[in-house]
Amino acid sequence: MPEKLDNITIIMEFLLMGFPEDWMLQRLYAALFFLTYLMALTGNLLTVTLTTIDLHLHAPMYFFLKNLSLIDISFISVTVPKSILNSLSHSISFLGCASQIFLFLFFGSTEYALLVVMSYDCYAAICHPLRYETIMNRGSCVQVVTASWRICLWVHPCSSFCGPNIVHRFFCDIPSLLTLACPREQILEYAFITANFSFAFSCFLFMIASYVHIFSAVLRIPSAQGRCKTVSTCMPHLTVMTLFLFSGIVTYLGTNYKPASSLNLFMSVLYSVLPPSLNPVIYSLRNRDMKAALGKLLGGKMLLKM
């Protein structure tokens, strides 16, 4: 609820209007969000369980995959549970909105950093197979994962808002709140966003350089079967990275944040819900070791029941 004090607009809460106004559609979207959330939790928790209890999955790639699943669980938990509650009550406090933005950026940037690290892991495995265990030893893996968790693309919070308190999303995000900020605040925010984008783009160039070396090494493999097998090991990471980047770019560059529309809702879901839900499916369905570990886990449970 906005209050004016000395020509400064103080907003105590925001109204999240990302869902349609129709009561039945709101309940339908809430049910779909709940099912998607359960699917994401189940898939990612299963990945964490398999990569923890199966000794064959204690390689660096699966260590990174386990951390990716933990990030995905946190990432989707920041927005979806609250959005389900907001289908009944559309309001969110200023502190709740600020916390949601901070956590969303923290886990999103951590996932991005970890995906960049995983591209380097692919590079080390394919371009330096004889030195791979030395390069990606346990100590190095723990250090780079710790660094990924510590990375957060900081965005200075807006201190005052001159617009209405209506956010046309089902959760708080930076672009939608920038439209509500005072002009002087917007300049500062855009400066921070530009700095963060420059850092993110540098990481993207590092990942591109890794894959240039990877595909250069693949082209030097004499047999077509060997080339296909080598490329297939990178495909899950490439798919996950493409989904993560594509959903974010399309959302932030191709959407108008002011009108409430089904397109805005779809775009919000595209980059906040879809990647955490599909990541375990992409890795598990294409990975024979993961499927074998799942088979042993289910087989062991069946034997215990018998």
C-alpha cells in the first residue's frame, strides 16, 4: 500500500497480477504450478540421491550435477510456492518482494556460474583426457563449486518508487520493478545491470572458448563413431545451457512488462519454472550411468519388499 511522505512514494506492498483475473483460470494455473513444482522436486531430489549413494557416480561431472540439482530446487522454490499462495491473495510485502528478488538472482547467477564450470569440465575431459583426473581432482571440484555458490550478481535495491504498486508477474523480478522506480533510481539500477551483464557476457565468452576447443578436438578424431560418442557426452550440458540462456534472453529482451497478458505469464514460466523442471530429465534420460543407478535403487527396494 503506497504512502506519500515528503514527495517520496513509500510502497509497503506490491500486487502481483501475473495470473488471469478469471477465478477458475487462477485455480487451474495454481494446480499446474503445484504439479510442476512436485515434478521438479522429485527429479532433482532423485538426482541428488543417486549421485550421493552410488559410488559409480562420484566422478566430477556427477558432483557438479548434484550441485546443479540443489540449485534448481532452491531456484524454483523461491517463486513457485509463493505464487501458488498468491493465486488466493495477490499481495506481497516490500520485504518479501526484495527477498524474492535477491534469492532469485542469487540462485540464478549461481546456476549460471556452475554451468560455465561444467563447460570447462567437458573441455578438460575431451581435450586433456590423460590429465583429466589431475585437473579436475576432488579439491579443485570443491573449490570451483564453492566459488560458484559464492557468486551473486548484485543489483542495488530501489529505495523509492514513483509508480503504482502493481507488478504484472506472478513473482517479483527486476525488469517489472524498474518500471515502478523513480527516474533517478532507474539510472542507478541500469548502471548495476550493465555491469552485471558485462560480467555474465565474459563468462559466456569463456564457455564459448571451451566449446571451440572441444569441437576442434572432436574434428581430429578419425572415426565417425568416436566423434558421435564424444559429442554425445556434451549434449546434455549444451541442452541445459541453451535452455537456461534462451529462456532468460527471450524473457528480458522480448517482453513488454506493463500489460498483464498470457504471454507475460508464459515468459515468466519459461525462465523461472521450465529449466529447473527439465534439467534432471535431460541429464537422466541421456545418461546410461544414471539410468543404471536408478535401476539398482529401484531393484534394491523391490528386493527389500519381497
